[in-house]
Amino acid sequence: MTELTMREKVLAFSTMSIGFFIALLDIQIVSASLRDIGGGLSAGADETAWVQTSYLIAEIVVIPLSGWLSRVMSTRWLFAASSIGFTLASLACGWAWNIQSMIVFRALQGFLGGSMIPTCFTAAFFYFQGNQRVVTAAVIGAISSLAPTLGPTVGGWLTDHYSWHWLFFVNLIPGIFVSIVVPILVRIDKPDLSLLKSGDYPGIVMMALFLGCLEYVLEDGQRWDWLEDPDIRLAAIVSGTAALGFFWRSLTYAHPVVDLRALKNLNFALGCFFSFVTGIGIFATIYLTPVFLGRVRGFSALEIGEAVFSTGIFQVCAIPFYTYLARRIDLRWLMMAGLAGFAASMFNFMPITHDWGWKELLLPQAFRGFSQQFAVAPIVTLTLGGLPPERLKLASGLFNLMRNLGGAIGIAMCGTLLNNRTNLHFLHLAEHLNSANPAVPAGAVAGNLPSLKLLWSLTLREALTQSFADTFYVILLCFILVTFMVPLLKKAGAPMKPSADAH
């Protein structure tokens, strides 16, 4: 296979990064517009929530599977097929005629496009060596956290200026471009169809049941009171049973679909854990801020997008600083600073009040955006940079799975905390709402119904606001923990060159 020039490598990687970006963007692009989608398809809130849940379930299943698929089909053709499928599914989502068809097409979109995420990581470490990896890791780190962050902003703007259909039609032009250019430029490996004979099909089935049911439990559990609901309880049992079978199969089968043995590498194991926690932080805060602005402030989809946009601006501004420092300073200390900065961001969110808008959110979001770049990019380099190329494909799928799994668990944790803490704070505030309190309106004391409704609404608003502060505090504790764990990582060694058989 002909060796690519540096210009061709950059163009190939940039094209794959576009696919990587739109696949991640679509995780959250619908989050600020679910009400509009539900209205357009005559669906209730519970049904509409599946527009996001179905995508996440399908994507989280295919991400770890992509390592094996890329060995069978080659990175080139897997990425091209993913891009084509993702583009066609996006078109179908925009044409959906009811909520059932939308959920099916969103699941297809997540499954067909999910492989673009880990294969982009593989390409970055295959094409570039030495200091070049600092730049590519910075780009990947930026996209990994920037795309989900921009999702509500882009989605809100498209919905407000056009319609919810354009949440999906916006993928068509970049999708077609990627589908055409990737087969022309990407040359990393060759297909090996013989792997189909030794494929770990029982492992694939158990992994799909484990991750799919787990994602369903995490997404819908807090809405249905967790294990009190028979469907959630059944899904949890299936997930737990399939997980045991999957782990046993992966550790004993000669050619497992996911390389859990890579966890023997200390940096890789710690890096997966750090990826998991940063997934909690990134996706949980992306979830919390729009929910606060929508439920407490009553912002529209566009207003929510404009309020959270500053995070993306500060992250982009951090890229040149990170690239400069990463060539001169041990990546572990940059990572430690990034994680500590993310913790500082959560600390700055904690004084939140019911009247916070974009101005009050600017400082904590600036901390978060700048810190995300310094937290995520070093994790990518330290975790994947030390693995030999023949193990990189399977390992990158596991690494990306941990980030998305962290995001799913983080969102579920936040939903549960908001619900439980809101009830607790409401009861605590209600104890002080009596005739002895001069702040209580006289009409409410006298039993006037409009005054009582107003008092109830104001109390609920304050209880909900306090619960947001509590949730940010829990995320803060998570990042303090991982900040002090960074010294356990080994210093990044010399990058390994691709083996001859990889060509």
C-alpha cells in the first residue's frame, strides 16, 4: 500500500474528524428541541425522550464492536459505510412521519454512525508520530467534549430559525462529503474477511444485551422509580446476567470482540477510568445547564443554546495554549490542571440562584470550557499512545465506550439527584411557610387559592435551584478524586511506530 504524504494524512484525518464531530454532535443536538419534535409528531414527553435514548443505546453498543469490525472491513470501508448509513438515517429522521418511525431511525442513526468515533482515534495514532500527536490529540480532545457541548446550541438555533427537521438535514452535506472522500484518501489497513469465521458472536450478543439494557435502565430508570418498575427491573437483570457472561467470554476466548486484557496496562486502565469520569462531567453538565434554564428560567431552545455557547468558545481558545504547553510540560501535570479546573468550574456553579442567566453562567462555563481541553486531550495520549498498533483498534473502542458510559451514568445520576433533592428541599422550605413567617403572603395564610398556587410555584423553584447546587457538588467531588489519582499514571513513553503488517 502506497505511503501517504503528510498533506494527504492531514486531509484524511480532517475528513474523518468531520464524521467524528457530527456523530458526537447528534447525541445532544435534539436535547433542547425535544418539545418541538414531540409537538410535530404528536407525541408525549415519555415517548419523545426515546428520540435521544434510542440513539444512545444503539451507539453505545456499536462503539466497542467497531474495533473488530474495522479489522474485518478495514478502517477505510468501515468508516465509509458508517458515514453513508449515518447520512441516510439522518435523512430518514428528517422525514419521520410519527414518533415510532423517528425512534427507529434514530436508533439506526446511532448504530450506523457510532463506528466513526473510535476509528477516528485509531487513525490519529496511526498517521501521526512524536510531537504531531500532541496536535491530533488536542483536536480529538476538543471534538470529544466540544461537539456534545455545542449540540443544544446548534439544535436550538436550527429549531428556532427553521424547524426541528433541520436537526437531521444538517448532517447531509458533511455526511456526503465524508462518504466520498474517505474511500479515496484513507489507507490504513486491508480487510480481513477470514476473521468472520472466528468471530466472537456469543460475545457480541451478550455485549449488546449488557450495554443496551444498561443504557435503557440508566436513561429511563429515574423516570419510572428504578427497580420498582417491572420493565426496568427485568432490563437490569438481563444486563447484569449478560455482563457476567460477556466478561467471562472476553477473558477466556482467544479472539474476543472487546480486548479487556488491555486493562492489564496500568495507563490504559487508569485512562479508561479517567475517561469514564470526564464523561460524567461533560455530559452531566451539558444535561444540567439546559434543564436549569428551561425549568427554572423558562428559556426557549434558542435562548438555552445561546446561554451555553460560551463553553465552546473558551474550549476553542484553549487549544493553542494546550498545544504549546503539551510539547514542553509533562502531560500528567497538564491533565491534573485540567481536572482541577473542571472541579473549580463545578465549585463556581454551586452558588446558583433562580435568576442566573448567561452572564452568571459565563465564569463557571469559561472554567469548564478551558479545563475540558486540558483534561481530555492528555487522557487520549496517555491512554492510547502507549499501545501497539495491533491492539489499538480494539482498545480505542473500549476507551470511547467508557466515556459514553460515564455520560449515561452521569445523566442518570443527575436526574435522580435532582428529583430526590428537590423533594427534600421542598419539604424543608415548606416547614417554614406558616403565619409566623412575615415573608408568606397574607392571602396564602388565609387560604386564598391563587396565592397558595403562587407560593407553591415559588417554593418549588427554590427547591429545584438548591438541588442543582447539590448535583454540581457531587460532580465536584468526583473531579477532586480523579485529580489526586493522576500521579498514578506513568509518564508517556516514546510513541510506537505502526507494525509492517498494518499496511
